[in-house]
Amino acid sequence: SMKQNGVNVVSDFLTNLSLSGTKGGLVLISCDDPGGISSTNEEDARAFAPLSDIPLLEPFSPQEALDMTRWAFELSEIIGNIVMIRSVSRLSHSRADVRVGPLPEFNTTPHFDTHSPFHTFPIIAKHEARHRKLTKAEKLFEKSSFNTYTGPEHPELLVIGSGCAINYALDATDILGLSNRVGVLKLGTTWPLPKRLILDHLKRCERILFAEDVDPFIETHILALAAENAQEVGLKSFHGKRSGDLPLCGELTPSHLLNFLGRQFGIAWEEDAFRGKVGSLTQGKIPPREFGFCPGCPHRGSFYAIKTALAWDDREGFVSGDIGCYSMALWPTGFNQLKSVHAMGSGSGIACGYGKLQEFGFDQPVITVCGDSTFYHATIPALVNAKFNNADILLVVLDNSATAMTGFQPHPGTGKTAMGEPTQPVDVVTLCQSMGLEVHIADPYEMKETARRLYELMQKRGPRVIVLRRKCALVQGREGGFPYRMYVDQSVCLGEECGCGRYCTRIFRCPGLIWDKKARKAVIDQVICVGCGICAEICPQGAIRKEAKTEYTKQETK
């Protein structure tokens, strides 16, 4: 399982695996992220199904997600190939009661059959077999219970779609009172399309609307199907993303379908009233909140030190970033230090390119950052390339001993396997030293010292590495917390007269540092502050103070 970005990573193997085929059940689940809510793009991973000639299923509810996953394993064994399931954020983040049903029992013992080699040769024969498997899946899809129709026998307008868009379509027809005039064809099996089923429904209606998230995947393939069978289905009026009736980018919402159906049937509806009704179902309004590092996050200290070192150097140095919590350094929480964020490993790869431009007069320091998890996952090849080509880059490994952004799953440096069993960790420093790289270690909580070390390394040539090592604040909080109680001595704080423009709350902006509007001085929010003590270093007046917690038991935090 992965999201759409992960499918890109496995695509090389996927397109070959679908040639060799499988014996046991194998299912790839991609949770796409329409709107890029927590991703670097809103790519539609469904394109990999026709590219790889593998079946594709799309659930529209939690219950169907369970049932479809169970059946996908059965389908995989029936056709002897991998099967893909595509979810989206709104479904994957939802909750519902489901009927689990009986759990299967497994009595088989893993065994590799040495008489049946696992490879893609002969390629043409395997390619032909792959298409036969897909044809077999299509026959099963034609009678699949995951494809359902709701509405009159001959609707005035037919909505064809998949996933969460089906829920929006059903809601829209209900709200507008069109359930007896509009039909909704839910496709749970979207590649290969159940052609006969679709053609039978196309013949019953003149107007068709396609509803799906991100790309017009179903729309494009059904338009081709209708064109190939124009004599049978006749001329139709097609609406969707390709026609401009629905947005080509971003999430599909109930309002999009309500607006379209309202126009088509001349029905006025109050969008504000609808939003009010939706709002009444929530438990109060949630104030907007910008992206930000957690209180005590070591990345705040890391990027403050990077910002300081770049200012000292004064050669317009820049930071090439990667994927992780530290990606938020694109924004004020990380002092807007990241200038490039694309995919895991791309930060170091891009930096390698810039690090070889000296012969063209390039003299800007190139810093690239990655987390410890990303280092193991995708940075090592780029670092080998930097060493091999002697690229002028400074790699900053933000080692917080966690895969914090995506749920704290173990990585090779945590000392635990994916199953939670203890294991010998792979050390970042030792690994870098084995490549013959110059490696340094610093503490991001000691911002001035870290900035000094960064500045010194920026004056050198060739690939260099510095590991900024400090546990994630959430991990440290679970393992004993932090040693200090922070407070602001408001008799020392100059407030607006400080001359720094409220630097502590406006620029450093740790959530635990807030502005006392009544006293017009900075103050610590004791509910949010974790007591890391890092902010005491940034006040020019020394007004931010720290005192040791009497109840604190000293633990290793690095």
C-alpha cells in the first residue's frame, strides 16, 4: 500500500511484474490525494493500470473498501497477476462500522518453485498472456456486484463515475429531488471497463455526466468506447472534465455536482444554505491554522541555524529540500528556507547538479536537507553520485530518530524492524564515512554552534555531510519529556519597543510563544510549550528564561 507518489517508485517493477505474473494473491493499494492535501502533487495513479495491463478497482465506501480488497486477492489468484485498488484521501480518512465476515485460514507453507522461474521471458509470449489475463478479468467485471445502478430505467441524465464522486452524485440527486429523473451508474471495476454493461446504459440516455476525482480517466475511455460503438449507442451529449463542466484540477465536491445538475434541470439551490447545513453537522467551527513545526521540533532549530549560516556567508546560498516534516520549511515555520521540493531523494539529486556548475562561474553554496528516514529510502544513491562526481554540496541530515510525518513506522536507523522486533540500527554517520565522506555531528538545539559549523562547512569544496541529531519532540514527549519550564520575564521584555519587530512571536514563531495583547509583551503558552528551551537563545534582551523542572528525570534526548 502507498499513495500516488509511491506508485511512481514501484512502477519500474510493476510494469515488469505484470509480465511475469504471480501465483499467490498480490494487491497494490494506492491512496491518491486529490487536491494534494498532504502530497507534492495530485497525480492520478489509475494511469498505471492500463500502462501495466492490470485490473483496477475503486471502492466508494469503507464497507466496499473491505469487500473489494478481499475479492481483489481472489481475483489476483484467479488471473495470476497483480490487482490494483485505488482509494482517495476522503475515503481513506473516513470511518464507518463494517461487516468483517469470516476471516480466511491459511494452511500453506511459503515455497519457491524452482521449476517455474520468475521472470519476464519470453517477452512477447508473456505480453500476450498478460492481455489474456486482462480479458479474463473483464468477463468477471461484466457481472461484478461492485458495479451498480441507481435510478429510473430511462433517465433524463446518466451520471457515470467511481469512488467518492458517486456519494456526491447520490447526495446531489437527493438534495435536488432528481432521484426519479437522474440515474447513477457506479463503476467499481474501472480497468478494464465492463464494456457491455456500459454500452447497455448508454443506449438508455442522451445526456451523460462523468464524475471522478482528478483525471478524466473513466471519461476518456468511455468516450472512446462510445465512438467505437456509435452506431449502436447513437449520438450523445457528454459532460465532464473534458467538456469543462467539471474542474480538471482539485477535488471533486458535492457543490460541483449540485451546480451542474441545477443548471441542467433549471433548479435553483442555495449554496450558502447547503454549506450551513453541512456546518451544522460539525462540532463547532475550526479556526484555520497554517503549516507549522510542532513545539520543540528540532527542525525549527535546524533551519534557524541554516538561515543564520547563509546570512553570514552572504553568497545567496540556497537549500534544496526533500519530503518529510521538514518540507514545511517552504513556509514561515522554517523561515522560508527551502527553495526546491519535489520527490524523495530529488533534493540531493538536484543539489548534485548545481554542485557541478563551478566551471560555469557558479559560486552559490548548495545545501540539501533530508530526514533520516528519507536518507535511507532515497538519498543514498544521490550521495554516492555526489561523491563519485565530487559535487560541491553540503548534505544536512535532519536526524530526529523517527519517520514522524507518516506515522512513526520504523526505519533502518531506529533499531526496530517493520514488525517491531529489535535489530541493529544502520548508523547514518558510519554509512557516510564508509563512502569516504567528511561527516560532522551537531545538535540543532544549540543553534549558534550549529550555525557556526554549517558556515565553516560552506567554505569547503566537495561533498560534505553534517548530521543534526535530536529526537522528534513527539517521541521525546513520550519518553520522559523535556527538562525546562519556560517563561518570559516581562519586566525585561521590551515588547514593541524591542526593535526586533516582535522577532520571537512573528519570526521564530514556535506555537508556545505567543503575544500578550494586554501587557503588549511576549508570553509562554504553558499549555502548548513542551520545555525544550531552544527559544531562550533568540531573545536579544534575554527575556525568555528557562528553569529546570524539579520533577524531570534526565534522559538521553539526542
